[in-house]
Amino acid sequence: MRWRETYIPTLKEPPAEAEITSHKLMLRAGLMRKLTSGVYIYLPLGMKAIKKVESIVREEMNRAGGVELLLPVLHPAELWRESGRWDHYGVELMRVKDRHGRDFALGPTHEEVITDLLRGEVRSYRDLPIILYQIQTKFRDEMRPRFGVMRAREFLMKDAYSFHQDDNSLSQTYQKMFDAYSRIFTRCGLSFSPVEADSGAIGGDVTHEFMVLAENGESEVLTCSSCGYAATRERAEAKAPGLSDEKPVARELVHTPGLKTVEEVSGFLGVEPQRLVKTILYRTEEGFVAALIRGDREINEVKLKRFLRTEELQMASPEEILQLTGAPLGFSGPVGLEGVRILADYSLQDGGNFVVGANREDHHLINVNYGRDFRVDGFVDLILAQEGDICARCGKSFTSGRGIEVGQIFKLGTKYSSSMKAYFLDKEGEERPFVMGCYGIGITRTVAAVIEQHHDRDGIIWPLSVAPYQVLILPLNITHPQTRETAEELYKQLKDWEVLLDDREERAGTKFKDADLIGIPLRVTIGERSLKEGKVEIKLRGEPTPISVSIEEATQKVRSILEDWGGRGRPG
Ligand code: ATP
Ligand code: MG
């Protein structure tokens, strides 16, 4: 491709709204433009990088037994009502009406549509398992679209769905997808880590997120350097570093007028916040639950919901608290608390002589000890984990890092097949709901993540596997006849590779700057001075110094470098 025949509108400065490197570079290098908040136009160079990622994804999905299809963007609301997500998915679901006033959703994910397809057509266990996937535009009305295509409202996703007769078959496919994802992100040149995660609105029990390690990542990942366990902060099974045990002393009621928060009470009593116990009351479908956590830490409601096996969890209202404890909000405590299931975080197994609310207005109890003064119905992992906490698996401590979630895989089980009545006939001729899995990769987010990991101050440094072009031929002065002829000749000889020829009549400085900015892995520079010696220069984008080769050798040299890299996807 000749530069003048394509469209690569580079920019000297990034637009003010771009906050992180990949966003700035994708705009500056002419990969994309913003249409409106969270909605982007993919320009030719960006499109080529996207296609590269897509084809790696396709190859690996096919290799793992996936079959490609294409599902519609426009979904009738009835399907989403059937699964219960028309209400549950919330305001992130983009909704439209047709001319008759009928409701539709613009697909943010396709469990409903694919389940609807299979329930009518696949009837026998003999047709299972099956893995179907598509690469398609998704819509999510994100609360805060930002960082360009990292968190967009319209973006490209590869989504796959698998259908099985039992959990065992699902587990096998889950592992295949896990391996395929690992190959995909490795081939994209990414340094990544699969981490245990929460399933959120999608549902299911087992799920991994594939995190690209990057300081601008939106997710926090906790990793145990000792046993290798890695999980999102929400998911990480952890214990706060223990408090020293204390000899129980006599319990006392103290007057704490108007003091409700941890800071107020600990300041007033001169006790460290971790010696306080917060008692938080929740309403669930099966009655009230009190969750106890150390004063310096927060309850992770996702963990609590999972433990209680419920999606419905609400904080108790001030009226309910008054009724349950006999005291207003801010003075709840476990001592004498009846008619409520009490769950305490593991960290309360250590230490003693705690301060708790007295279930009496303007009063707290001090020197409260588990066993002697209050009971619990169970010690549970309820803590929102943080760096320095103790890994529940091995007892060593967690370090924290940031990651970009590029993909996620889920064991869904029968969540959708049950609610949508998608059944097959098993060996015994019994009707059973499909066991399902689903597997997503953010295609456009992956391109941004590659740039986040591969750049320098001058621009992008594409790994060969996802580079829009492999070679850039850069004639310094295109009006110089021998320069132009040499460039054209090389361009012809290298036609088996993807080559961009910078045929613009620009100053050499501008061309060099743009070359660094758009980051094509291999550059062949043709200048009058070296031509006099019968030479051209070859330079790798990631390396500081060019090598000088004779004109005759140039093509062969370029080929051999590219072939050496081939398949590894990472220059150098
Ligand atoms: P996030 O937690 O970042 O909002 P998610 O967990 O809701 O993402 P999934 O439903 O797992 O996303 O979607 C699969 C993949 O699609 C994600 O791993 C991510 O790479 C990509 N993705 C999700 N939301 C967006 C978005 N708003 N913009 C770009 N890519 C996205
Ligand atoms: Mg996800």
C-alpha cells in the first residue's frame, strides 16, 4: 500500500481528552477517531490491526473446536424478559423501539439469542457438545466511557457459547478455552495473567479473567508470590493480617453520645480502628443477616452474596435496624442480638477485647470477646481483600498490581437454559437443561492493551503478529529519481509481505516521526547518501541502531528477519 493511497491522518499532539498512552497513540497514529462519547471510527490502520487480532482469535477458536456464526445486534425484548435480564441488566442495556413501539435491545452479550437458537434445534445429547462463536459489535451504555476503545459504548467482541450434557463435558471445554485464550494473548505479544474472578451479571460459579498487566489497567489484581494464586480484588480469598491475642478483661458499657462512625468512636475511646467491630445488617429473601467485620476494613458484598447464594441483598433500613436492635443506625452490635443470622469475617477469630455497638442509642460496649459475650453462626471470608492481606491458600501475603481485562471465560451451568427452558434429551430419554459455558474477548480492547504494553515515547512498537503492516519503506526524498526507483523496486520485490511505502513529498524529519509513531516493526530507509555507496538501511522499530545493507541484499535480509520472527509475534 502506498501512503498517499491510504488514509493515515497522524497528529502531532494528542487531543486533550485522551488520558492514557494507548488512547493517545491510537488517535495520534491515525488508527481511530471519536464520533461521540464511547463510539469510535476505526480508520484503515486501526482496522488492519483489529483484523490481525481477529484472525489470531479465529485460528485459535477453530483449533479448539469452535464454529463461527453471526448473531443479530438487534434483540427482541421478549428474550431478555424471559431470562430476567431485561430488568436485571439495568441501564447498561441499550434499548430501542421500532415503529410499532415494540422494545428491542442492542446486544451487549448474546446468551439469550444463542440459547433461543439451540433450544428449538438441538434436541439430543448426541449433538453435544457444541461450541459456537462470533466476532461482532456489542453495545453497552457504560456509566463512564473512557480510555478510548478500552471502555467504549460500542466495541468489538468475540463471544463464544458452549452447550453440554453434563458438568464434566463443560469442564473439558472450559479448559480448552482457557488454553486457547492463553495462546491467543501470547500470540498477540501480551504479557498476561489468568486470574480467578467473580461472574457478576453474567452468572455462574467458576470464571477466570485474562488480565494484561499494565499500570493503566482499571482492575486491581492480587497475586500471591508464594503459591501463585491470583485473583481480582473482589474475588481474592484473603484474611487480614492477624491482631495479637489479648487476655479478655471485663466488658463495660460506655456512653458515646452521637458517635457513630469508626473514626468518631475510635478517636473518642482512644482505641485503634481494627479493635472495633462493625456490625452491618442486611435484608435477604430468607431474613436478616448481620455481617461483622473489623473496623478498619470493608465488607465485600459479592462474597456475602455468594456465601448466602442470593442475588438479593439490601442493607437494612434505619427502621428495620431500630426494630431488630432496639437502637438507631450506628449502634448495632452482636451482643444479645437475636433473630438475626450472624456471620463474622475470619479476621475476627484473632484478637479480643473489641469495641462493638451496644444495641442501645449513644452507647458502645468495650472489651467484648467472642464466645464469652456473643455467638456467631459462622466465620466466613467476607473481607474486601487488599495488598498485604494473607493468601487464604498458603498463608503468605498478597501483592497488588493493575490489569486490563481482555477476556473472560465462565462456567454458566444451567442458569440460562433453565430460565429459558432449553432442554435436550439425555441417553435415558429424559429432558434436561443444557449445561453451558461462555467465553468473551474484547477485540478492540486487546488492540489497545497491545499498545499499552508496546510503545516508547515516540510511538507504538507493534509486535509483528498484530502490526498493520510488517514493513515500511521510507524513501527520504521521493523526488530524487534513484531514491524513488529503488523504493519502487523493493516494494515490488516484497509484495508477499504487507508493505507500506511512504511516497509522500514530506520532509525527512516528518516521515521519521510518523514512522516511529505508527510503529511498523521493520523500516527500510532509502537516502541519497547511502545510495551513493549502493546501500540502504534496515531498522527494527524496537532497536536503536539501523543496519546498513547493499541494495541487492536488502530484500533477502528483510525476508530473513521477518521469517525469523514469524509466528513468534514479537519483534526481537
Ligand atoms: P468490564 O468489567 O471491563 O466492564 P465485563 O466483565 O463487563 O468488562 P465481559 O462481559 O466479560 O466484560 O465481556 C468480555 C470482554 O469484552 C471483556 O473481557 C473485555 O475485554 C471486553 N469489554 C467489555 N466491556 C467493554 C467495553 N465497554 N469496551 C471495550 N471492551 C469491553
Ligand atoms: Mg468480564
